[in-house]
Amino acid sequence: KMEEAMENVLEAVRQENKVSDASVVALSMMCGKELASALVLLDSGAVSQYSCPSGRSFYMVAENESRTEVCLGHHFCSCRSFLSLVVPQNLLMCRHLLALRLALTFSSPRLSLHSLDDSSWVQTLNSLLARP
């Protein structure tokens, strides 16, 4: 039911092409303190999409200069909070996934796009997921 409510809010953002005050209130009730962090990430241009000719994509969300998290679709993030809070407590999402969902919601997506050949895409993803 919470996911359905999230989809409804994201649809409102998509239609308005902005995060209205009403959307902020709804998102903050669903996501709590993660919303403020997600909006900072979104506004700073921290979200990037990496795709390859075979149609696969992954996303990177730059937390800061030394830490970037990997998001696979809308349901996995490499951040510690995803594994320690989101999964065990059945929360909706971490700030990185929320920033990604918002970035993809706008009519002109707020993310930088990068194309890699299939081999480079796999190597890049493997190296990102293999780090501590």
C-alpha cells in the first residue's frame, strides 16, 4: 500500500514537473529524513545513468567526492543504510533510491547519461559492486 502511495505522489510530480509543497509533505511522511538528503542529491546533479547497447542500465548516486552508491533499478542500492535499515525494517527506500526515482520522474530527467560498450558496462559495474 505504501508503494502505491509513493507511485501516486511520483505521478503528481510527473504531471506538475516539480516537487510541490503537497508532494514534499506526502514524501516526508513516507520517507522521513531521507527526503531532505534525496533532494540535496537531486539538486546537486548527483544521479547518473550508465547504459550499454544491450539495453542494460545501472545508476550511480554520488554521495560525495569519495563515495558513490550503485542503484540497480528501483529496488537495490549498494549503500549501508539499504542493507542495514531498508531491507530488515521493510522501509520504502534509502535516500539514493529516492533521489533516483525523483530524477527519473521529471519530463526532462535530472540525471547525466553515460553510454558504455557492453564489456565496459559489465567491468564497471563489477568493479563498483566489488569495493568495500
